Amino acid sequence: MNKFQVTILGCGSAMPTTLHNPPSQLVEMNEKLFMIDCGEGTQLQMRKFKARISKLHSLFISHLHGDHIFGLPGLLSTLSLLGRTNDLHIYAHKEIQLLLKPLLIYLGNHMQFKILHHPLNPDQHELLFENRSIRIESFPLKHRIATNGFLFMEKESPRHMIREMIDAHQIPVKEIQSIKLGADFTRKDGIVIANDRLTTPGNPARTYAYCSDTAYTTDIIPRIKGVDLLYHEATFAETEKVRAEETYHSTASQAAEIAKLAQVKRLVIGHYSSRYNELGVLLKEAVEVFPATELAIEGKVFEL
Amino acid sequence: MNKFQVTILGCGSAMPTTLHNPPSQLVEMNEKLFMIDCGEGTQLQMRKFKARISKLHSLFISHLHGDHIFGLPGLLSTLSLLGRTNDLHIYAHKEIQLLLKPLLIYLGNHMQFKILHHPLNPDQHELLFENRSIRIESFPLKHRIATNGFLFMEKESPRHMIREMIDAHQIPVKEIQSIKLGADFTRKDGIVIANDRLTTPGNPARTYAYCSDTAYTTDIIPRIKGVDLLYHEATFAETEKVRAEETYHSTASQAAEIAKLAQVKRLVIGHYSSRYNELGVLLKEAVEVFPATELAIEGKVFEL
């Protein structure tokens, strides 16, 4: 199976602490490296966790709160110093231009690569990127300002040919592609070999959903239904439920409730308020509702 | 003596590494906290080294290369989140407005404090700040873009009264201030007591000079002559002397040469190129020229 993994670079929230960096994640799929959010120090975290910065394909910015974007100047500057020439795609709300434009003027003389900004639609579900094997979508979250969640999806791969059957039935090379796509094979002697004798199922189409920052909202469930891995913010514990509502954030048990309703396979919680030196309470509250919950932590890699 | 100390928050250079953060220092004098330069992650370093972020009085930005300023958005945002109301003075080249202006528009709605930007004169020596006990000056360095060094000076303190002499000679309170400033005291019986029997010398006026980034230039010597502590960049070792010249940086032995010519008491070197995993070679080359050299390192505190 192709590599599909999520690395946590930062899982704190607005107020940085000595325990957690501001939000950022790397999603690696099929030799492509995607970044979600880019809080201050993200490029330093990439170095710490030995991420291959040159492989960075594009950036997905959920919303324009400082803790999700203040690592951009340093990251872009370093990509420039490293001699990047490939275009860099940034998917972010249109207002990022307020900060991006002067930054690009500032960096402009030295940059050998283009930044292509794709404004996100904050109001509806949207396809952002697609190639032969990957599909990336955005969808609205419920926060104080326009905020998007992201869905990283593999496309279902063709079925795997059983090599031994090629020789056994003398299957010509030109037939193989259609067999991988599900066709049966008719031998010269007229005997039909059913596809499921010739192939094994293709790789399942794995999916990862990122939901941060957001208040509790079941509106997102159709978008994240059944994903293999869900990252959902859990800024607060239940004792701070009112505060969560006021600030359009979620509690750990609300995150777990969403995971349960959406029937996802695994949940990762993060975006911890700086008041929690110890995350046990958040994990405990989430696990009570949705047992397959794990804590995000800087440097942790979640394999799909 | 009043506290006068320099804390290294970052002593790397343009390319961040896992060993060194981008440049930033804190100068604490007389209960006031001054910051020099503010590379990405500076606010995180302040937390790590338990600096009292609320005490921050003003910022001095040597020049507008990204490694010296990309920590500003996060720092200003955090000061705002912490509810700062005191004005914050930023001494920096006038072109910082290109980045500061959109940032302040971005942060504007929430900020309860004013940013007062004082444009630095890149061409000549200038007084930036003065109060009863402190004087801060800037002076030109020699770099690819307009760059300033900074001089933090204590004013000489009044002489210290010897308490026992107040009783012994029945000195009235109203006379004490003039005695501290050097006056003799005439007793009621007409006997004159010389000042040096009544007082001990005041604290020496200590000085700290910051010189980064800069090529080797003896032009700065009149400004930094005899300082107690000199921070001078030492980006390269002697093997990279040509590269140092091309990029308007200094080698370790050039930094030491400046320290020697300026007859400073102690030298601290920093702004290490990312190529040096091990700093022994830089220290060795500097010590050969100027023995009282130390290496800057994140978290290290230099007491004056």
C-alpha cells in the first residue's frame, strides 16, 4: 500500500506553551507532502521531525487566526533559500492576501518559485485538488470566522493481478489493464476465467478528515462519514463547555460524539487549550464516548 | 547593583536548524526588558526560558532580513491575547511598515495597546532612548541592507552614602542628595568632612553592544570602545572568509579582532551559519585573537 500518514507538528491553540506548538500537520500521500495550517515555528518542527521540506506540494489553511498562519513567512523564506523552483499552492480564505501580498513583495526579489493562491469557499463543500490517485476536498466548519475542514482521500486503486495467473492462462500484456479494472478473461480455448480468480481486491480508498477549529456541529457528518482517521479539535474539557460554546470550540466529548455519529474508524483530538498541562482528562472524556480515540502530540505519526 | 543581563533566545542565522533558533536577545536593565531582533519562534523561546513577556518595554530590530523579524506577528498577537495595554516601542528601519502595517490591520480589532514605530537612522549614530539610568543608542553596521548595531548603557549612578556617617555627623536628610552627587559636608561646628569619607563610589556605568549582522568594519570601533560586553556576529570560520566577505558577514577571528581593537572586556559570538554543527572551531579561532570570548547559546544568560 502507498504511504498515507499524518504527522503532528503542532497541536496547541492560540496561546503557545512550552508543551505544545501552534497548529500544523503534514499529510503524506503517495510521495506527495501536504501541509495543513502553519503556526509559528512550523518550519522548525519540520526540521525537528525530519520532514522533507523540499517535497512540500501544497498548503491548506483552515482559517486566518494567527496561530494557524504565523509560520508562513519563515516557511516561504526558507523554501526560497533552499532554491525551490516548483510552484507552491496555498488553499486559504481570500483575505490571506492582506498578509500574503506584502510578504511576497518583501520576499519577491529572491524567490524562484510562484505562490498560487486558491481562495477557499467558506460556505460550501468543494473539490480542491485531484490527480489519478488522490482527491482533496474542503467543507465548512463552524467557527468565529470563516473556517474550512479538509478531507484527504485516496481513490480506490485498481485490483491487483495475481502474477501466477498471467503465465497459467497466457494472458497477453494488453489485457492486463482491463482485468485490473474488473474484466474477466477469455482464453484462446474459449474458457472464461472470472475476474476474482485472476485478481485480488485493490487497496481500499483510505480517508483522513481534519476539523479544526470548530464548535460542535453535526452539519459536518455527511462530509466525514466513515473516514479512517478523523482529527477533531478538542480545545476544552467538559468543565469548560460554556467557554467552548462562547468561543466556537469543542470539548473532548463533543469531538468524540462527532466521531461516533460519523462512524469513523479512529479519532485523534488536539488543539488543546493552554490551561491543560496534562491531557489525561481530555482523553478520558473522549474515550468514554468513542473508545478509539488518541491524543495528538508533536512528532506523533498516524499511519492510515 | 541593578540587574543588567543579556539572555540569548536565538543565535542561529538565516537557515534555521535543530540546534539554533533565529536571532533574538533580551536585555534586562533596571527592571526593564528590551528585545533585540525577533526571529521566528522568539515568543516560544521566551516561554521556554521563563522570560517575563509582560515586562517587555521595547523592541530593537537590527535589520529587516526575515530571520530577524518573522517572530513579530506571533509576539504581537500573544501580547494582545495577554491583554497588554502599555504602548510598545519598536525601533526599526522605516521599511518595516511594509510588513507591520498589514499585520496591525489584521490584529487591529483586538489590540488594546499601541505600537509606536521609531524609524532607525541607518547612516549615523543616534540616541534612541534615555531615562534617568539608561541610555540606548544605535549606530550603522556594514551589511547587504541597512543594518544597525545597538548600545545599551547604564548611566553612572550617584555615589553610595555610608549610612553610619549620617548618624555620626548628624547629616540632615536634605543634604544627602547633594552628598551623593559629590558635595562635602560642613558640620554645625564648622568642620568639613570630605565627600570620600562619607560615600563610596557609585556603580560603574556598564555597557553592552550588539553588532549583528555585519561585515568586518573598524568604523564601529569608536562606538563600542571599551564596552563591558560585546556581541559580535561570527557567521563563519576562517575557511569561509571569502563567503563572509561576499555576504557581508564576519568570521570568528574578525569578530575577535574587533573586540581586541575596541578593547572590550568580554566578547560573545553568535549568528552561526547552519553549516556548523559543532562550534568549537569558531570559538578556537576567536580565542586565539581575543581570549575573553564566549559562545552564545540559546538560554545562556550573560551578566554584566
